[in-house]
Amino acid sequence: MITIKASDSAVAFMAWHKKIVANYSDIKSIKLTRELVRGRRISYVERIRIRMEDGRDFWLSKPMDDIDLEKISERPEELKEKFDNSSFNELKTYIESRMPIC
């Protein structure tokens, strides 16, 4: 289970009993990717990578369980809507709006 809390100055991640705090002013870049994964079932996995100014990288990933691939095949534009409205996409947008402009 991953818990994410974002404030005006930092974002905190709690995962696997480890807490990571990243001040927005120390974030060099943030990248969001998605991948179609085939396992017990086929689903999308969303990954967010935060690179810090000091060289540390933080990765978080989670399955996008709310995507119904059968519905997507009938209505492909729904996939873009799901991607645009995902929690990781919203987090990325929030963090970017608080990062200093270089």
C-alpha cells in the first residue's frame, strides 16, 4: 500500500514502511509512464519517477485497475480520458505546479 501526501512545500510517500519526503525545490524532474502488462490478466501499470537534484531517484507504480480493456476496444478515446484523469497524472501536475521554474 502506498500513501501519498502533498503539501505546499513537499510531497511525502509512505510505502513498505518507509517514508520519503521530497521538497519541490529539490526535484529535478518528474516523469510518468504507462505500460500494458500481461500477467494473470492484462492491465496497464502506471509508473512515476521523481529525480532529485542530488541524484536520488524515487519510483512508484500501481496498476490501473479501473481500465476495462473490452470497453477501450469499443471506445478507444476512453483510454486517453483514463490516462488524463489518473491519480498519478494529477499528482505529477500538482508537483510540477510547485516546482521552481529553472
